[in-house]
Amino acid sequence: MRSSPQSLSRRGFLAGLGVLLVAVHLPPAEAAAVGSPSPLSAFVGIAADGTTTILSPSSEMGQGVCTALAQLLAEELDADWSLVRVVTTEGPEFRRSLGPGYTMQVTGGSTSVPVWSEPLRAAGASARDRLVRAAAARWGAPAASLTTDAGVVHHPDGRSATYGELALEASKLRASRNPPRKPRTVDRLVGTSVPRNDLVAKVTGAATFGVDIRIPGMLRACSVACPVFGGRVGAVEDAAARAIPGVRDVLVFEDFVAVVADTWWPAKRAVEALKITWEEGANAGLDSAGVSAALRAGLDAERPFVGRSEGRSPALWPAEEVLSADYEVPYLDHAPMEPLNCTVHIQPDRCDVWVGTQVQTMVLQAAAKATGLREEQVFVHTPYLGGGFGRRGNNDWVEQALAIAVRLQKPVQLLWTREEGIRHGFYRPAFAGRLRARVAAGEVRGLHVRVAGDNILHRYRPRLLQGLPLAKALPMEGLLESSPYGFDDVRMEGVLVDLPVPIGFWRSVSHSYTAFFVESFLDEVAAKIGVDSVALRRGLIRDSHARFRAVLELAVEKGAWGKPEAGRFQGVALHESFGSICAQVVELSMVGGLPKVHRITAAVDCGPVVNPDLVRAQIMGGALFGLSEALGARLDFKAGRVVQGNFHDYPLLRMKDAPNVEVHIVENPTAPVGGIGEIGTPPIAPAVCNAIFAATGRRVRSLPILPALAGGKA
Amino acid sequence: MKFTVNGKAVEVSATPDTPLLWVLRDHLDLTGTKFGCGLAQCGACTVHLDGRAIRSCVTPVVEVQGRTVRTIEGLAPEQGLHPVQTAWIEAGAPQCGYCQSGQIMSAVALLAAVPDPTDADIDAALSPNLCRCATYPRIRDAVHRAAARMRDAR
Amino acid sequence: MRADLLGLALAWVSSASAAPPSAPVAPPPPPPVPVEEGIAAFRAVASVLQSPRCQNCHPAGNAPLQTDASVPHSMGITRDSPRVGLDCATCHREVGLGLPLVPPANPQWHLPPAVQVFEGRTPAELCAQLKDPAQTGGRDLAALQEHVAGDPLVLYGWDPGGGRSVPPLSHATFVARFRTWVEAGAPCPSP
């Protein structure tokens, strides 16, 4: 028996007897806050047997969102949690229910709980109200006299009816304009660590990921694109490939070649047997040294974009008061464990696409365009995502799959090799940073940060995103108002360095390097003026950013700052991202000249907490995801090609190098709802590098750490 | 090519050099065993061959002729879960879940060899299994819980 | 090596049987191999022992080495790994795929005892070590000759697949040099 978040078809869902659907729209303010207005028409249905199906607008990629969003709705619905099922909803339905401002359905930016908390609670309240009124009508009793409890409506005289029994009647009632809400003080699901609803499926092999989709008659495809970005297919010699048993066809497209076979292995072997002459194009000269040189040149550019400026210009700082250092981070790949894949089935009047995506709307639009069908005829199914981290916010491989399916006119599943995934990513951009501090009389009076690199929004499709006001500031996330620190003089600048490398949203996006730059450099300053790292931060936190103090102090207390075990050294970092604040204290020792991290203590303030266990899991995973790349991974370029190709040369963190992560939550139920999926990632690299400095006096200014320490580049 | 999978005799027409992984996934539709790298670098494809853990992505099916394969789908008894699976649920180990079949099959092999493993034993046994969500601390916890469950059951 | 010895014996028997029956004399001793030639032969042998294909499985530390760069095995693999249910055969299969970067396959894949170290040793040290049965798993020189001539894992070194490098001498030359060294009285280079 397979389980998957999309296992219930939309039509089956709507056709179910006794189904209650509740339409909801995102309030415009919420919609504006994320730049992409509301994408949903219906969030919940209840079947006659009480099964309560909640439609998640977000994709489940490990972050637990299908559990957390269901908790929010089920809370106001007063649902029987044991009967709740969650389905990631589809694009067309979203689209139809939305107003003219609609842009896209997206799971990203740690926005799911912040954006959907209120709409889902409202949907739950509306559904509960209709169920209560249905019972009131049935019993001829005033609705106000009835109560609910875990999926049952109670009459004061002892009669009761389950939600399943009432659902059909309730679905015929009009929704109230202002249905009564439960007082937050009586929450019984929200704020508790109910277990994720995907655990059984994920420990039994029953969970269906995109790669597990099986359609009768489905062929398998493997593809290869020009190893040089932007290059095209020249000549293809495919005799050897076609001779491999099981191979059905070799399909040549403008910029990639695909082999189609009965099963995937022959398709993959056939791709390797192709002799392709590529027209490499303009980027064949790209190499790592060139990238680095371009970034360094960016640091010296004349006209930066100024994102924040207070006090005196750094140009006027007395030279003897200036401390300066340059930093650099490499391109990184998302490398989700599930290699990219997409299954397409085109029929005369419809197109079904099964894909682990973070952007259903882009899939929908691409499918309509590729097939010539109307968007209403396209059905996007979202199985579980075997990791996303931002990679599945792109649509490149989906477009390949669609092109193959259009050519074949048969159901087909495209699956990339790991090598194709690593060599054709949308990478975390490489960035350089120049940090300057004005230090006078033992105090930090000014901070001047300039970051230089490429801008994801300049390259992202749809291009309308480029017009957003945040576009220019995107590479400076974490340096602007969210930064907790105040100085007499502040200047934050960004320089666009146009590079021919595809880039995208990688877990925590620009925070992944701005935190590394600033939190490392502050430590340099602390060392310079002889102040404890925590004490320096305490002194710099602005009064307007008081929440940061509590987070820092909790991490300091729980992480036993200043009292490491013998032979161990500590580092600390503090950073806000996506509306939540995280501080981390790292304890490590040096073994053979390399760091061995023993302990990570994290404190987080994400505002109201829907599920503490999910928060702890995401902070743990986010920190270790950051540690993975901070330690060892980087992408290099040579002759226009990505050098790395698989996990032997793009080394991810392994268990032996993964310390326990202790997560402590700052209770802040009245603050705005913050994100949680990406928050743990930014602080870890600087915290580790600060601890390495404490241990060795060596300052790592270029990631990843291990090659930097081995090569003396630090 | 004939062999036994999860107690059932199967016969497949794959060429002898086809990796067992693709025979399981594409010929037998046993999709619980996952493809992650194709180079035995990530462990997502771990299954048991005659009771020992192997990486099915680098094992040509010719090697398993006449032998016995167990996959994640065959780990639990007909009804219920294997104690390692129960422990995994208790620990809340999975996030995206893609690597977990391989992690669990490797953990079962560890516990067969070392019924009461230390943290160091777990790290040694499971470091070849990558988890991009980095749920490693919870997997470690889950293995300890599994060891305790299996000890209690003895 | 057994085949070689058998061949020598048969050659002797046949040449002996060809001799006139009336003149049963002991065969002349083989011409002694000069010590210098033996030492030179051993240096050639050592160059093989310290090529990646040989020394990767005879490491100085607790972890096997891998790749032509002889770096410690990734993933934290050590001698201890099989104890925790992680056999070499988990990844190093019997037939394997023979593709680049796929772990090399051999049904016998295993590590020798920890004392049998090739990595980082001087030729003099290697030489002394090969003559010390405590460091050869009890093998005397004749048994070592058999090992280098016919052990499946030794032979694997010359057919590693996947584009891996092979030792600097052909296997036949390696075996011949080894024999020359033994026949010279197994002389060792000076330290």
C-alpha cells in the first residue's frame, strides 16, 4: 500500500460522498507580505467516515509542513487528529480560486507557516461553524448551545453527532462571514509535538516520491545537457547507444539529448554511449580563478548599490581606526538525495505531471505551453520531495521531461543522474565580501560591508520577479534592517557581478554568506580589541532588536559559553533570517589540524510555535546542512565545466562528523510568526570558524573550511 | 535470472550486468529502495543479500542469482513493523525520508552484528549512508532505541 | 607460484630423464644471482608494493586507502568496519560493474592483517618485513612467491577496472623480479 501526499485525486476528492469544502482566500495584507498572493480555493474536506482531508498549499520536502499546516487547521476545526489526512493540493485549483493578483504557488523562503497560519485557522473555524450549524438544524437547537470536541458535535442533552455524519449537510450551508474562533488558550494541537504524519510511510518504503511514480506503459528517460552552461548540441552519433538492449529512441533537442528505454539503466548506459559534439558557446573559458577574480574586482567597483547607510561615510574614517578583511564563499549545489525526475502523461484532453516541485504553478504553465493544452487541462501532482532546499524552485528538468513527452506521445519518466544534477544546478552563488570596522577607544563605532556577486533575481524565471523592489537588496539579506547591531556609522553595499553560472535559492539564500561574513568579522573585531565575543555582541545589539538578546543569552547559557570541556574551544554566532532569530554556540577540538565539532547548542525565537519537535528538527537539520557545506563542499569550474560530479568529490556531511544539536526555543507567542526551515543554516559556518580561531588563532575567511585549513588559504 | 525477494521467488529478464537496484525498481516495482548516486557513495540503495547489507546500485543482478534478497518492503512481518522501524518513528528520525530505507537496512545489519552498539559503533556503521536533511543525531537516537527494543524482546 | 615450481621440477625431471642413465650425477646448482642484482630486483618489487593498487590495502593506519592518490578511505571505513556489520563486500562486490568510480569488485576483497604495512616504508624496511614471518602472516619466501604470483587480490591489482592505474611493472615482470630477489638470497637494500 503506497502512501503519498497526492494519493487522493482531486476529482475523487470532490466526488466523495458527504464532502465539505471550505473556500478561503488569503487576506491581501498577507499576500502582499510574501510578494505572491494567495494560491488556494479549498483546504479541507470531511468524508462520511470522518476522514478529514486537509489540502496543503505547500510541498512536503522534509520540513514537516504537511503536519504543521494540518495542525493549524485541525485546531480551529476541533478535528479528530487521528482521522486527519494531508494532501498537497494542485496548481489549477489554486489558480482558479485566486484573485487577479495571483502569481504562483511556491514552497520556499520559510514562508509556509508564516503565510498560511491565519488562512488555515480561518478555514478550520469556518468548517467547524458549518458543522455546528448543521447539527443545530438537525436537532432544532441554537448553535450557540452546542459544543465540539475532537470531531464530534455535542448537544447539552447528551446527543452527539460526528463530523462525518454532519459533513454532507454542512457542505450545503453557506459559510458565515465571521465564524467564531477558539480562544488560543485552549489550543490542544497547535504548540504540541504531534508526530509527523509521514513517519510510517517513510520507514516502510511505502512513501511515494516522484521517482516512485509508476504509470502503465511508462517509458524511462535519461538526459544529458551540454556540460558548458549555455552550450548546444552539435552532432550526435548514437549507433552504440541504440544498440543497447531496451533502448527505444534517442531524442535530440537544442541543448540536451535524451535516451528513452523500457527501464532506466539501459537509458543511462546509452547516454554514456552517445558521442556528442557540443557547441560549447561563449562560456567555454569559465574557470574558478576567473570567477574569483571577477568577485574581487567587484569589491573594488565604483558604484555599489547602497542598501543601508547611517552616520558618517566610511570614506571619512581615520585610516588608523579601520580594521578590514576580505571573505569569499564558493558556488554550492543543493544535492537533494532524490535525483531530479519528472513523470509526464499527455492525453488528448489532459496532461498529468508528477514531480517533486516547490513551484507547482511554474510546472502548470510549462506543461500548458509545451502541450498546447489549457491550464485547466493540466494536473500537477506533488508526491513527497526527496529533499528540496530550493533546487526544486526551478523548472529546468520539468521542461526537459515535457519536451520528451511531447515528442514521444507516451507516458515517460525522466530521471537525471547524480552527475547531471550536480553539473546542471541552480547554485548558491559564489560571493566575496569586504568588511571594514571602525574601532576607536576599544569600541566598534562603524561597520561597512560590501558584498559582490551575482543576483538570483536577475536570472530567475518568470522574469517579473526581477521588477520587485527587493530584487536589488536580495544579495544583501541579513545586512539591512534585520541586522541586530547598531553602530554610529553603518554602510551596507552590494555590487552585481554578472557571471554565466546558473544560480538559485539555496537553503537560507543570501543569509548563508552574509551571516558568515558579519559574524566572523565581528569576532575578528572582538579579538582585536580584546573583548569576549559574546560581550561584544551584547554591547552592539540595538534596543529595537531586544528579541536577539534573549536568544543569544539562552544559547550562551545552555551552551555553557566560556566553560568548554578541556581541550575544546567555542565559537558563537547570532543571525536573523525569515522572521526568526537563531544563535548557536559550537564546541570543537582540533584533531590533526582539522576541526572536530563535538556539540552545537542552538537557541531560536520563531514567534509562535506550531510544533516544537518540528522546530527542533529543522534547526538541527538546518545547522548540520550548513555545517556540511561549511566543512568540505564547493563547486569548481574548469574549461566551462563543473568539475565535481558526485558525492566522492562533492562531499556531504556524514554521521561521524555530525554532532548532536541541542535546540532551545525562546517562548514568544505574541510575536509575528517566523519561518523555521532555513533558520538554522546561517549561524553555523561563522560559529565553527570562530571556534577554530579560538583554538588555533587562524581565521578562516574562505569556505569550505577543510581545504582552507589544509591549503593554508585561511 | 531467478532469485528470491522478500520471501518470493522472482524471475526477471534483465541483462546480467543490470544493477540489482534497477531490477528491484523497474522490473519488480519495489520502489522502497532508492537511487541516490549510483556509486555506492550514499547508501540509499541498501538491501540485504543473504542477510548481509549490500549496495544494490553497484551489484549486478547476475551476482544474486539463486540467492535471497530482502528490501525495506520485506523487513516487517505481515502485520506491524520491525523494531527498528518502530524506533525510527519514536525518534522522529525521518525528514524528507528519501534516505531512510537505506539507513534502516544498514541499521538492521549493524544490530545483527552488534546488538548493543555505542555511538561510535553507530557512526562507523552508518557513516556511509548520507542524509542530506542531516537527521543524523535522531538516527543515532533511533538505533539506540531499536537496540533497547530488541533487547527487551529477547 | 606453485605452477612455476612445478614447471621447474618438471623441467628438471625431463632434463634428468634425458641424461644418460649410466651417468647419474646431481644437477649443477643454478648459477647464483649476484646480490646487487637481487637488491635491484627488490627495489623494483618495492615500487610495485607501494603503487596505489597494492599499498591502498596495506596502509600504515587503521583505514584502507583509496584512489590513485592513496587517500584514506572515505566514509570513515576502517579495519573495524566489518565488526559493525559493514563488510567490505557491502560495496566491493563480487563481479561489480567495472565502471569508473564504482568501488572495485573482487570476491576476496578484504584487508590483510594490520602488521602488513607497505605505506610509508623504505625499501629496506619492506625487505626486512617480508623476511619476518611474524609480519607476513606466517608466510615464508616460497609462500610469498605463491602469494604474489597467484593471489586473486594481487592479480586484481593488474586488472582493477574503472580506469584505475596499474602497478609500474607488468605482473609477469613483478613475479620474475620477486623470484630473482629470492634466488639471490633475499638481500635487502641498505637503509
